[in-house]
Amino acid sequence: MRHTITKADFTAEDRRRGWRTIRRVAPYLWPKDQPWIKRRVVVAMLLLLVSKLVAVTTPFFYKAAVDALAGDTPSAAWVMGAGAVGLTVAYGMARLMTVGLQQLRDVVFAKVGQRALRQLALETFQHIHRLSMRYHITRKTGGLSRIIERGVKGVEFLLRFMLFSMGPLVLELLMISVILYFVFDIWYLAVVVVTIWAYVWFTFKVTEWRVKIRKQMNDQDTEANQKAIDSLLNFETVKYFGAEAREAARYDAAMAGYEQGALKTSYSLAFLNFGQSVIITTGLVVVMVLAAIGVQKGQLTVGDFVMVNAYMVQITMPLNFLGTVYREIRQSLVDMAEMFDLLEQPAEVVDKPDAKPLVVTNGEVAFDDVYFGYEAARPILKGVSFRVEGGRSLAIVGPSGSGKSTIGRLLFRFYDVTGGAIRIDGQDIRDVTLESLHAAIGVVPQDTVLFNDTVLYNIAYGRPDATREEIEAAARAAKIHDFIVSLPDGYETTVGERGLKLSGGEKQRVGIARTLLKNPPILLLDEATSALDSETERDIQESLRMMGKGRTVITIAHRLSTIVDADQITVLENGVVVERGTHEELLALNGRYASMWKRQQAGEEEPAVA
């Protein structure tokens, strides 16, 4: 059920998250170990200061030119010498300098912003890969990608306007207010102050309301994107069940929610813009009336009247800018908050501070009284113990739900055991680095998922620095080389998303070639042939047998006919080892394994564990 956003959310929790986001982004402006960034920030700030000074003096040239043209006697000698044309040129040059300095400031700062965007995007990407399997199986890929996309886009904007918005805006308004007070009188200043206060109050109040609408719109956008990606990833399933209309209806329902949010955003923006215009125009008219009365009384010149107008227009621009900046900053904070929530998700499985690389000598794998459950209330493994010597093979069998695949996930340390220990050559896998552990284990899963790239890339994924000859040798060993060279583009053939252009057997062979190229001392076969037809399975099994020579092989199997040659077979049931031995020994026991064997020989499936 979607949480309803309340005012309290945005006065407490959301404000806390906003300040947290600013604290996370601010160090990118002033990193301790990169002085070149500090230099660029300082230069950008100096350019900003000079541009503001030029901007507030520009209307003086305008006033002087108008007075010269109107015949009013100027008091300053530099005005008399310049003449109306010279003053007009000076006015134009001052305006040009203001714009030029601002653009130069943006050029100097651009590299700082882009570096921050790239660094934060990389940090987020790396963190996502560090998160546990438990986190990834509960998240939707479409929603995750949208969170990252929106969050990263907000980084450069937030950095730029943290530096170039509020402080410089206040400075410019302060300088103009001082000029109005000293050149004219306190009533001009009073009107300007009231106008600015009313504008800021109205803008902030309405923007707070609009941010809530924006967050609801983002939620709908994320939901629609999730449904679209989920549907496209399951393209075949949609076709099998003729569910195109159903999927379109689900997507359209999510987009309808987004449409409502987008309309509210558009309507509220129109209200905000009109309200700001009312406040600014009122202030402008009041100040211009005061100036007009001064001209009529002979206290002010026509040039003064024009200068007051120019300053009010100059105030209007940064105030409009303030509205935009505040809206965008608040919206960027909302967009980035979810990304920083993601970055603050703790990785469940991490290296210990003193973790050392795994040293594989024989490749012996031992499970010692292992307990584990995905949820505390539902244990999966209950004191599982077994040992497979280096260079030998072990098969793990049992009915569905007995914990077979969980053993593979624990060995690869997708999760940590809750009791007992898993050791490789006597080293607890929790005491070694994840990188070295993963390098020592090669996995051939039930369904090999390939990247949407070339066959060459997918095989080379096992060892990116491998030569072309080594890649082709791995393909030959997996008996896939001849098929690859028969393709129109050979090894440069693109396999499609998740390898959908290849058959199940072809994908498995690419997966085997990839693992062969990795050349790990320990091999985990996680029901690697259970999804294949019998003929393809026999061919793949031969490749797997060749692959297992000289390695420690742990096979998680459903079909018992595929593991009769294993050196040791362990039978799991309800998370407990109930039998162990060779194929012949287990048949002679006439127990659980023998019962499973008879059922499969008779063509019956083993019932799942409740």
C-alpha cells in the first residue's frame, strides 16, 4: 500500500533527508585530496563576484545616457565627457561583461560538476553490486534504474546552485537595496524589502506544496517504469499467454497515475508563476509611482526614473531565478534522497577488516554443522556437514525445497551462515576476501544468463585479459566453437538480451566455455542440465565431465542419472543430511536415495518438501 505523504513528512523527515543530501554532495565542491577542484571553485566564485559588481553598476550608465538625451545637466565630469552615445556603448559593454563573466564562471565550474556526477554515479553503481542477493531479489530492476537516473541527474544541478544561487542572490539584492536607499530614500528600500519578503514567502510555501505533488508523480513514474521493464524482460511469457492487452492495461493504469501527477504539477506551476508575477508587478508599480511623483516635483530626473525601473527589473530577474532555483533544489533533493537511501543500504556480506586472500592448495571444501535460513522463522539448513576432498566430486541431491541450491549460494557467499562454518582448505570463507573466494569458484547455473553483447565478450567474461586463442580453446573444450564459426558474424555475433538468440544448450555451452576460461580450482554445477532435453543433456554432461578433471566438483542435481559417477553423493531432506555414499552404496541401503532413483527410473517426479 502506498504511503500517503503528509505535511509532517516534509517538515521533519524530508527536511532531515534534504540536509543529509546536501551534506553528502558538499564534499564534492571541496575535496581534501584534489586541489585543482578547489582552485576552480575559487576562480568561479571570483568571476561571480565581479559579474555581480558590474551588474549593479550597469543602470548608472543607463540613467546617465537618458539624462544626457533629456537635456538634464549631469553633475559628474565623466558623464559630460562620455556623451549620450559613449554612455550607451558603456551600458551595452557592461551588460555584455555581466553575461560573459557568468558564462566564463560556468565554463570554469563545469568540470567540477561533471566530475562529481561521474564519481557519484560510479559510487552508486559499485555499491549496488556490493549489496546482498537478499536485497536484489526484493527490488525491481526498473525502479532501481529510475532512482539512479533521477538521482545522478540532480547532482550537477545541486552542486551548481549550492554555489551560485542563494549567497550570490542575497549579495545582489543587498547591493541594489543599498543603492536605492542612498541614491533615493528609505521608502524605495521599504517597498523593495516588502516585495522581496512577500515573493520569497509565497515561493517557498507554494514550492513546498508542489514538492509533495512531485514526489507522488515520481512514485507513479517509477511504478510505470517497473511494469514496462518487467513486461519486456518477460516478453516470451507475455506472448505465451496472449497477455499483450493485459500488460498494456497495467502499464496504462500506472501511466494514468503519472498523468494525474504531471497535470497537478503543471497547474500548480501556473499558479506559482502568476502569483509571483502579481507580487513583483505590484512592487514595480509602487516604486515607479514614487519615482514618477519625484520627477513631477523636480526632485528626480527622467534618468532617475529609468534607473529605478532598471533596478526593479534587475531585482525581478534574480527573484524569478530564486523561485526556479528553490523549486529545482527541492525537487532535486527529492530525486536524490532515494539514491542516497540506496547508498546507505548496508551490504549484508562484506570483507572482514583483516580478511586475507584465499589460498587454494588442494581445493578441499567442507561444510561443518551449517545452519541457515533466509528468514529467522524458517530455517533451511539444519546442521549440514559434509566434506569433499580436493580433485574429487560430490553430488548433492534431494527433493525440491530441501536446501540444495542454498548450499551453492552459501559456498559462493551470497549469504553468510547463521551457524557452523564453511571452509576451503581449512580457511573459513568468512575470513577471506570475497574477490579471492569468487575467483576460486566457477559456477555453471541451471540457466546461463548472457550479456546483450557478442559471443566473444560473453566467453571472455570469464577472464577479460585472455587472448583470442585462449577464448577459442575454451570454446572448443565446451564443444561450441564449430557452432560459433558457422554463424554469419562468428564470434562477433550478438546474443541478444539475456542470450535469447541462442538455444538453451548453446547458452549452457557458452557458460561452460566462460567458466573453463576462468579456470577455477573449485567447480559448482547448480542443476546445470536440468532445463535441457535428454539428448542435449548428454552432450553437455560430457563437456562437464571433461571440465571437472583435476578440479573439486560440487554438483547440485535433480536428475540422479547425471551424478551416478560422483565420488560421493549426499542426500538432503528438510535441510538435513539423511544419507551419503556412492551410487551403488546408496542403492544397497534401499533408503531415501533408492526410493528417489526408482521414482525417476519409472518417470515420476520427486514431490517437493512441504
